[in-house]
Amino acid sequence: MQILLAFIIGAAIGMAIHFLVPDRGTRGVAVGPIVGATAAGLVWLVLTWAGVGIDTPWPWLSALIAPIVTWPVLAVMSRLRVQGDARRKAELKLL
């Protein structure tokens, strides 16, 4: 049941990262929280299956650290979208 806390923490960190990464208008507002929650929940799940209990700090720290992968994911998504839009505009001769 504590995995829900990891999902909530991951979603909150993912939402914060969504607003920190530039070009946020090129991606959906839910992408950051979903990526953050998935990363935190996945690491929590793996640690739980590995036998690490919630009485240790590792699952809690992982829930705070794992959503950091949201930053590069959003940065790459934004860069690809901007490049794709520029390429499409050039093809359509809208520039």
C-alpha cells in the first residue's frame, strides 16, 4: 500500500520538473507527472521485490531520486518536437 506514496511523490516531482524544463508548450501537461510517478513506482516495486523493507530509508530515498529521470525525458521530447515542427514548417514552406 505504501507504493501509493511513491506514486504521489513521483507525480509531484514530475509536475515540478514539467514547469522547469523549457518548451513546456510542446508536450502535454500530464507527461511529466506520469513519467515521474512511473519511475518512482517502478524503483519502489523493484526494491520491494528485492526484499528491501519500508523500515529502511532506501525505498523512501528512491521515491525522491528516481523521478529525476523525468528531466532528460522531457528535454528530449521537447527538443524532438521543436525540431519536428521546424522541419514540417520548412516542408510546407511556412517559414
